[in-house]
Amino acid sequence: MTVLLENNMVLLAGIILLAGLGYKGMALSKSGAIGTCFIGILIALGFKGYGLLLIGIFFITSSLWSRYKKKSKASVDEILEKGSQRDIFQVFANGIVPALFSLAYLLVPSEVWMVGFITAIAAANADTWASEIGTLSKKDPISILTLKRVSRGTSGAISLLGTIASVAGAGLIAASASLFWTEISLTTAFLITLLGILGCFVDTVLGAFIQATYRCSSCGRTVESPLHCGKPAELVKGFRAVNNDVVNIGSILMVALFGVLLAA
């Protein structure tokens, strides 16, 4: 009992430390740090230290890529609804699905929930890497809606660099999971990698067709935020209720459930 309590205290300390470092390093807002603690506790309940290590790999690498060549991404930040400092909604958008699979594993231990958990993080990592690295491409991305080149950072657009980044992001999570858990064979890790990449493309499709896109009435730019230049922007595509956070949750949940079905 004493050993179990000590282990749980170590996990809790690790969660608080990660959230604190994220806040101090300006990767997280105050609400984002609180959300990180909440998601971390839920993951620790089911998958313990290895679960936290896996979500930690996602958080740390994504934060590093977000800060990499930040000045070069300034024009992209003007399009996006939120900046690189993640708030609680962004933390939940990427972490709530794996957290729920962790709870499912806690209640009914099964390899299928483990596959869903890992797949969810692989999809989140693939999409984040694609977004952060893809914006550094020398060529503008291509919209899957119009098949024309659009501004970097536009939702529903893909680039070769971003696609390569998504493969690497999903592969890193799958490979790490195969080292952490003996239940994850190389074949399963390969399948999870494919599902993670698929999640990134699902995110792109949802971003192209249903995510809200606005046009600023002052500067005329196409943006994701309903407010720009201090004024309400005009909705030109998608649904107001569907922002990038909603798209992230939807795409991650879809491929994670698909992974559960294949594992079952």
C-alpha cells in the first residue's frame, strides 16, 4: 500500500512538473496548465507512467516544433484563431480522447483500449507536426477543396513537407509505444502509424468542409477567428460552432475508434 501511494505521488509530481514547465516556457496558458494536470491524472489512472511518457512525448515535441523558427510563422499566426500558447480547450482537444480511453482501460483492462489510446495520441502528434512543420514549406500548400495553392496555415490544405511530418509524428508515437508495452507488436505499431496519418488527413478534410472560416471586414484576410482587427469577421465557409478544437477532437476520435474496432 505504501509503495503504491509513493508511486502515485511520483506520477502526480511528474504531471505538475510537466504542466509547470509548460506554463513557464509559455507553451501553456494558466488554463492550459490546469487542463494538462487534469488530462495527466486521467491518463495516469489507466496507463500509469508509460501513458504519461507517451503523452509527454507528444506535448514536448509539439511544443518544440511550435517554437522552432517562430518568427517565420508570424504570418500564419495571424490566420489562426489561437497562438502557439495552448489554452485548456486546445489541451482538451488533443488529450480528452486518450484520457477517456485510459479510463476505459482502468474499468475494463483490454488491449483494444490501449490501441485506441495510442492511436489517439499518434493522430494528435501527426496533425500537430504537420501543422507546425508544414508551415515552413517553401511552397504554399494546396487546398483539397479547390486544388489551388492557398496561404500557409489555411485549414483544409496539404503540403509535401507537412505530409512527411505527419508520417514522422505518428511513427514516433507508435514506435515509442512498442517499446513501452509488450502487447504492441511491430505490426500493431505499423497499423497505429497508418491510423495516425489517416487522422491527420481526416482533420484536413473536416477543416476544408465544415470548419468555420471568416473574412476580416477591415484587412480582407481569410482567418479562423470570428474577430479580427478588433471587429467581427464575416463567416464565408463552414459552421460557426466548428472551430479547430472541434475538428481536432472529431478526427482523433474517429481514427481511435477505428483502431479499437480493428484491434477487437
